[in-house]
Amino acid sequence: MTPAGPATVFVINDDAALRGAIQGLLKLVDDATTTVDTYKVGTLVIDLFDSKTEKLIWRSSSSDTLSNNADKNTKNLDKGVNKMFRHFPPAPKKQ
């Protein structure tokens, strides 16, 4: 997968399984610049920027309630990310 530009990933909290899943996702985006910030618990936001213009070209988010079950959290994260990327790449802008 060729990255469209830098990625901003907002990590929700210090849940080890969730953080591990996020780090696994980042490995899919080769050579991307990432920024990790704190965000609302249970929310993942991914922003992709055009590296030449530094303009945001795509943003998606997914939210869910976290449980005490790390496997369930990982499965829910996978589902949320799959849903998010169903809308990627963005449709070309009409001129």
C-alpha cells in the first residue's frame, strides 16, 4: 500500500491490546509521518494528507464502547477500520 501522505492517528487510551492493534495498523502505512494524540475513549480518527500540498485529503473515524476483553476490543477495532477504509480512496472531486 502506498501512503497518500502523512497520517494522524489519535490513540484513545493506554489499553495495551488497542495500542498494539494501532501500532499494527501503522506498519501498513509505509514511510508515513504519524502523530499520536489523546482523543475521546473508544474513538479512532485517521487523517490522510497530500504530502505535496499538506492538505487533508481524507478523514474517517470510528467509535465503539471498550470492554474489559482485549480480544473483543481488537475484533471491534478491526471491524471499525474495515468500515472506515470502505470509503477510501476518496472519489475524485468533480470539476
